[in-house]
Amino acid sequence: MDSPAHPVSLQVKDLRKSFYGVPAVDGVGFDVVGGEIHGLLGENGAGKSTLCSMLAGLYRPDSGSIVLDGDTVQLRSPDDAAARGIGMVYQHFRLVDSFTVAENIVLGDAAAFGRKARRGVEERVEQLAAEYGLEVHPSAPVWQLSVGERQRVEILKQLFRGARILILDEPTAVLAPHESDRLFEAVRLMVATGHAVVLVSHKMQEILGHTDRVTVLRAGRNAGEGVTNSLTTAGLATMMFGSTYTGASDDEPRALHTPGDDVLAVNGLQVTGDHGRTAVDSVSFSVRRGEIVGVAGVSGNGQRELHEAIAGLRSSTEGSVTIDGHDCSKLGPKQRHAAGLAYIPEDRLGTGLAPGLPIEHNMVLRSFSRRPHSRAGWLSSAAIAKTSARLVRDFDVRGARDGMPVSFMSGGNLQKAILARELTEHHEVLVAAAPTRGLDLAAAEAVRNHLHRERDSGRGVLLFSEDLAEVLDLSDVVLVMFKGRVVGSFARPDVDIEQIGLLMTGAATDEPTSAT
Amino acid sequence: MNDSVIVLSIASAIVAGTPILLAALGEIITERSGVMNLGVEGMMLVGAVAAFWCGVHTGSLTLALLVGGLAGAGLSLIHAVLAITLRVNQTVAGLSLVIVGSGLSAFLGSVGSSPLLEAPNGVDVSPLLPDWMADLPLVGPILFGHDVVVYIAIAAVAFAARVLYHSAFGLSLRAVGEDPAAADAAGLHVVRMRYLATTIGGFCAGIGGAYLVLAVLGTWQSGLTAGAGWIAVALVILAGWRPWLALIGAYTFGALRGLGFTLQIAQVDIPSDFLTMIPFITAYVVVVAVSASPTRARRVAAPAALGEPYRREQR
Amino acid sequence: MSGIPALFDRVVVTPRAQPSVSLRAGVPLLSLLAALAVGAVILVATGADPFEAYRTMFDASLNGSAAIERTLTYATPLILTGLAAAVAFRMRTYNIGAEGQLFMGAIAGSWLALALPEDLPAPLMLTAMLLGGALAGVLWAGFAAVPKAFLGTDEIITTLMLNFVALAFMNYLIFGSMSFWRDPSRPVPQGKQIPDSAVLPAISGRLHLGFAIAVVLAVLIWLLLRSSTFGFRIRTIGDSHRAARYAGIGVPVATLAVMSISGALAGVAGAIEVSGVTNRLDPKALAIELGYTGIVIAAVARLHPLGVVPVAVLLAAITTAGGSMQSIGVQVEVVVLLQGLIFLSVTAGEFFVTNRIGLRPGVVAAEGSGL
């Protein structure tokens, strides 16, 4: 299984897939053979994930063909794809949290079950893990594992099931830098044993550094391809964004700000997570007016619990949260909002917005019980419609229609709707959790501009993001979270990227590092 | 000694608890796959009327149980279509099943010149094991004096517990109920598994109803389950979705239902209406107590995707 | 043979962004007809003539003023239990306990009617009865509402268990004891007759004022849900608990409030039945699944308070016709069967309201696409 008799080959020809009449993949083709890494590069929304899902047998293509080892195949289900040797490692892992590593690996593979067989499974898993440098403990439950370990389980699972073609969808999106390096070492070992690897990413450097050939996608179509060695950053950028692209925004001069008073102060905060364990462990920091504080960290290290506790959605067991001078430690979300907190939750649909309700309802989610939206307990639909129309216009929210549930709108427009509501109301500090996740380039850029504007207008911003580059790009102060603690704090210009990467995975010392 | 109140009460509790046990076991299997079927009461009623009809006409216990089970499975298939394929609200779908089941059973139970009103004389629900075993002191009546269905139910619990935790099928079933997206990506057929689990649940509930009418009550009467199906649904929560705990719980409820008989012999004077209330009050108190427990055992035990329809091509 | 699976493969289901009004009203109506059609098939299977059966039903419940009065009288408690279910279900709080809350309302209402001085002016007496019934419904619902609000206890189980307890309690009062409610002058267990001042006045023939009260309550509930901040809270919670908490809405308080409204409506229904129809605490006449039928009504009306009224009348028409079916050789039980079929069919119909069915490739209409 490790070295196939003849090199495996996969050709994808003119694949198309639409959702609700909107094409997501609109004619894409590429090919990959055993022993090489093929990069699929494109920005968010270029159709990469949909393409992957079709190769994994999860979505059925509307048209086009997939040719495996010279035969045109119909991938009817994930089972079918797996049986043909196509293994998919999703960006959002598909593991059953309450099961062990070994149980997840044998899931869907009846032959590997049974008590005797299970012992064999654990041996085989350990053998594969050693071979590719992907150590995990086969009997550990998945919910206890770190993000990096979960990814290893996903890869092992595919190798265990005999995958010859591995598709990695944005594998480094949630990894710390040195974890990414370790992943690519494993990938190289796989290629050396005859596997074909498709690396899907929106990061140009990653594609340039680790692939043999590249296919670039733009708006669901092929936008260029070539041998990696012959390509440059500029060339790839033109393919990705079109000829009008004028370079990344981090080149623009950064205005110098003198931060003001503390507008958000967190002191000794202690929060219990969903599994009953301490998720946020005596965290203290402050956000001043006119600065963006970014929280870096591998997801699952207490960031979610921290921002939920600041917003009042989760109770803290100890410590205090002070918003614009008011002690809000014991207050609910409404009072914290009144004290000057605007909050963009991680979960846009479901927390930030009520998915099944129309835009007018959602635009006044925070203010429906106040004038002019209601009087003495009765709603004024005219005032609500007026507010909603104004916010939609001012923040260029598109795709909303009267009475239509907001869940039918795109991610970018949902985020704009939340921003519109949160930034229009009185506030002194903005807490934004993963505000650009999953957005296309233009929408993400719009969100970042809003964050800049907030800072420039003298408010404070606390930014949480899994994307380290984004945190570094936007923040004046970078905090690093690991296992519920703030393990490092760096103020511009003394930001040490390497040190941050190590802190993110607990590789550095336990002592909090500070360059402030 | 074997005629003592305690021994007879325990023996009758096991018989009275068996229909609840069968229904609860079926519902555990269904819910483990992520489908919540509140229609147990309806499936039991339909199973009961079908089994009674079959028992009267054929006199065969095996055939009657089988027909009862198939009737329950047939009704559960409606729930499967509504909940899994059409993805309607599972609570509402389950309630509609109860009302259809009680309507259908009441209607069928009154059709024609009603052979149904006759008792199923031919159906043999006599003890399975030889008399000398049933006559053993103490353990005889409690352990060995029962008909075959009681033992089948216990065997089914053992089998289900084994399958759930120690087989590929059980692992797949639980995966589908915990995280259907992960199960789907692993190549499992989520829809197929859920249909199967729902149908098994309906089959078990149907047999439960069949046993109730054939062995426990002996005659058909419209609405004869009198809440037994709902007790079974509550029991699934109380047992934390675990088969063996469901067995203990079902026998306890069987004992509570038979309490009147026990107290009568013990010459305690309690109005019969209060005796009727006891199982329901017990279920209420225990459900509240479980949700109040600091460990939140209930939430940890519940399948993570319970009641949530799965849709693959979602964007 | 392979044609059908291939066809299934091509079926594409897409959620509908905005079901039109005609769809929202039309699909339940079609579902209703479908249920009647299935009912007809079952009738044929049992040797009856479905056309004759349905015509008999129509004559018995809707043809002539006496029949209409009877139907509307029967619809009165159903409107209230239908509203009770609709209000709670809107917030995805599944109060299945209207049945028991109705019994408790009837017990409290009849107690007040018997305990208060007989010569009390009728308006006072009736107000006391209805408020007492409502309060009893609220308290009984509270046994499920308080654990639900503060511990997250599953309300479906608790309300159901409480239904059985309430039924047994009501039976005890009349059949199991010589309670205050029981008429001591009769050897056969029966409730004491309430005084004339406690009897709801008639609107027309047998139809009593309770029907008007129920319709007014339906309008009030509709206004409350549509135009009040309370309705806004309920809609938000019903859609997403997390979004509601984010918006600063207190979910436990709203749960208590909604369960109280729901329980009060069911409790009033019980008091009205005693006052307008049974004139005594009569377990046999009250335990006719009015609460459970309310759930069917709420579902068919798609939880719309104004929709509850016509749907309740329709189901009342089917039910009151049950007795007349005997004359043409069809069992009374066909009525429960029809109710079940209607519920089922409307539940299934919900899918076609909220989804669009198409065939791939390329035939999926673009209307559902939001940018």
C-alpha cells in the first residue's frame, strides 16, 4: 500500500457545481500523479472547498469528469471515493469528539473492527504514525486532542484506509508555524512513498514553498497553472486576483497612534469551559483607546470562552471585566452593551444573528426594547424598517429582502449586517472574534477597514483570530493564548514572530513573556 | 414462600415492566442514531391492535408478536420519512405519530362485528421453563416463572448493549448520532443508518405493545397503553441511553404500576386513582432530579446530534 | 428499472427563502384534502362508502344552524387549547400539557362556582371562574415551566406526566371519593351541578359566550405575538437561544411567561367547558383529548393564532360528526383517525412550504439564491 506498483494519477476535467443557481465551481481542471504535490491556489470563495467536496464524493458535480488511473469514475459517496483511494482531510475536521482516535480511524471500515482486529488497528496506526512522523495516542478521546493532533488523526485515517491521493484543504489554517513545518515533513514522506498530494491553500508562500506544480482558481474557474519553480509571487498574485491587483495592504504606511486610557480591562478572569475544565485561567490585560489588541493562538486554547465571558454570554467564576470604567463582572450581555461594548461573535449565524428571522428583526436585535423601535412594550414597525433600511444602505449590505430569513445571505453580507448594527450603536470598545473567517478578499478587506476606523476614531478594539498573519497585520499589541492563559504580550514594534509561534504551541517556557 | 407478597410483586413487576422495557430499548437504539421518535405510545398501540387481531385469528404467539412488531415498524417508517427525508421538526412529527397511532388503533380495534373483542384464547403465554424451576423457592417465580417474551426482552438488552459498544455496527450507529457530518465523511450512510435505527425502534415498540395486550392485559381496549409509551420515552432519558439501566428502570416502573395489587394484599388503603398517578409522579420527579444533578449526567449522555436533521449539500 | 433510482439521484431540494402567502395557506389546505383522501381509502377498505360518510359528516356538523351551533360550541375549547399550543410552540417550548392544565382549570372553575355564594351576580361569578381556571392552568404548567426555565428539564416529558396525574386527580374527585365536587344525593358518582349564575349566557341557541371569548383571545394573542416586544423576544428565542442571549433577552423569564400564557389559555378552556357545557365537574365529558387535539390544530394552523380559529372549527366539525357516523355503519373512531391523518399530512406538507424540489442539472430556479 505504501509504494503502489504504478504511479497513481488523477485528472479533473471541466468540473462544475452550482448552489441555488449560483455557480461555485464553474469549469475547473487539473491533474496530479503519484510522487508529486499539486497546489490549488485561490482566495476564499474561489471554489476550492466545493471542488474538494466533489473529489471526496460529498457533493455530486453538475457536469465534468473525474478520471482516476485512466478510467472515468463517478464518485457517488465519500465511501466510494475512499474505496478508490481518494482521501480527504477537511479544513474543519470531521471527527467524532467523543470517540477515541482508533475508533475514529476505523469508523466506516467494518473489516477493521472486532476485538482482535482492534488490537491490530492500534498497532497499524502506531506503525503508520511512526513511519510518517504523525504521533498520536490511539486510545485517547478526540476531544482531548489539540488541533494539530486532530489533523494528524485525519491524515492517519486516510492512510490507514489506503488512500493513494491525499487532498489537504487549507491544512495550515489553524496550525502554529512550527506545526506547519512538521506537517509538510510528513507530506514529503507521503510523496516519497508514491502518494499524490493535492495541497489546497490561499497562501501564496505556502504554495510556492511546498508544491511541485500549481493550479490557480479564481471565481470558480482555472486562472492559470504552471510548474512551481517557474512562478513568482507577482505572477501568482496576478492569476489569483486578476491584472488589477495592486499588492497587499500591509505595505501602506501605518499611522502612529498614541493610545489613550484603558477602555476594556480584564483582571484575573477565570472561566469554566464546556467540559467542566478551566478554559480561561487568570487572564489579565487591557485595551486602550486608539489601539487594536490582537489575540493570537491555536483555536481551542480558551479564546472562545474568553470573548464570550467578556461579552457576558458565559459566566466567569473569578476576576473582573471593566468596560469604559464600569465594572461589568456580574452583568448580562445587555448591560455590557449599554456600558459601551460592541461584540462581533465568532458564530455569525446563530449568535450574532437569528438565522431564521428577517433582516429588520436582526438589525434591531440589541435595540428593539428601546425607543424609537418600541414604546411601552409595543413595536413600531415603521421605525424598525427605517433603522434597518438605513443600516443596510450605510454598510452596503446586499441580498436582503423583506421577510426573507438572513440565513439565505452570504457570509460577507452577514458580517456587514452585524458590523452595521454593532458599530452604529453607541460603543467604546469593539470585541471582534474571527471577523474575517471564510470571507472573500473584498469582504475581509472591508471588515479590516472597519477595525482600523474604529481604532482611528479613538475606540479600543480587541481582535481574536486564528489567522496569525491577520493578527500581526492589524494589531498594535499582540497577546498569545495557550491552554487558557495569556503566555505572551508583544507591543509594536517589538513583535517577535518566531517567539509567538513557539508560545502558541506551548513550546516556550511557562513564564509569561513580555516585551511591552 | 413463593406465594408471599414480595415474591409475587417482584415477579409481576417484571412482567408489567417488559412492554416498557421493549419500547424503551427500541427508542434507545433510535435516539442513538440521532433520531428522536416521540411516537412510542402510538407505535405501541398499533402494535397491540395488530398483534391482538393476529392472535385471535391464528392463536400463535410468535406470529402475533411478529405482526405487532411489523405494525410498529410500519408506523415508525412514517416518522423516518418525516424526520429524516423531509427533515420536519422531530418533536411535531413524533406527536403526530402518537395521534395517528391512537386513531388508527382505535379505528381498527372497532372495525366490523369485532372479533377483536374476544380474548385470544389460543395464544400461549405460559411459562417457558419447566415447572420444577419455577417452583424453586424465591428465585423460582422471580427468575424462572416467566413466559418466553420476558427472556427475549432481557436477551435483547444484552444483545443491544453488546452491539452498541462492541461492534462496528454500534460504533457506526453512535457516530451517526454524535456527529453525522463526521460519519458521512467516513463513508457511513447516515440516512440509511437512521432509517434502520428508527425502524428497529418501531419494531421493538410494536412488540412491546403486542406483549402488553397479549400477556399483561389479555384483552384489547382502545388506548390501553395508558401512557406506557411516554414512560418509555422518559425512561430513555433516565437511563442515560444505556440498555441495562433501562432494564432496571423498566422493572421499577413495572413494580410501581403493580403497586396497587401489592398494597391491596398488604391491606393498605390508598385510593386507586393515586396508585395510577404513582408511576407518572415518579417519572416526573426523576426527570427533574436528573436535570438538576450537578454533574449534568443527562447532557453528557445524550447523543450530540439528537433531533437534528442532517443535510449534506448545505451551504 | 434503473429509471427510478436515477430520477431520485437527480432530485435537488433547495430551501425556499420566502414561501409566498398562497403557499403558506395553500399547502396546509392541500394537506387537509390529502388526509381526507387517505381517510376515504381506509373507509373503502373497511367497506364503507366514503362519499356518504363525508356527506353525513357535513350534514351533522355544518348543515343548519343547530348543527353549526353545536360545532362552534365544540370548537370553543379547541380554539383555546390550539392557542395554548401555538404560543408555546412558537418559542419551541413544547407544552404538551394543555390536557392536564385544562382539567385543573375545570377543577378550579367548578370549585369557585360551587364555593362562592350562589346569589353572586353572574358577571362576577363568571369572571371569578375564568380567572380561577386560568390561574390553576398557570400553576399546573408551572410544575413543568419552573424546572424547564431553571434546570433545562425536558418539558415534553414533564407536561405529559402531569397530564396523567391531573386526569387521575380529577377522576379521584368524582369517582374515587366523596369530595366537595361530588353530588352526595346521587348514588352514581357525578359532579354537583353549578348554580345558574355560573353558567355562561348563550349567544344563539346552544352556543355560549365562551366562543366569543375564545375568538377575542385569539385576536389578542395574535396582536401580542406580532406587535409587542414580548412577541419579538419569543420569535428570537424560538429561532436561536444563543442569539436571544446575545440580544440580552432573558430566556428563563420568557419561558416562564410563555408557559404561563399557554397554561392560562388551557385553564380557561377548562373553566369555560364547565360553565358553558358540562355545568358540573364531569371527567368523562372533559377527558376527550381536547388538549391533544389543540396540538393538531396549532400545527395545521402553522402556529398562527388567527389560523387556529378556522382550523379548530374544522376539527370540531369532524369530531361532532363522529356520532352520526354510526347510523351509516362507520365507527365513531374514524374521527380520531382523520385527526391523526390531518396532523401527519400537514406535518409532511411543511417540507413543501419551506423547500423547493427540482431536478438537476441546471433546472434549479435561481430565485432562492441570496447573495
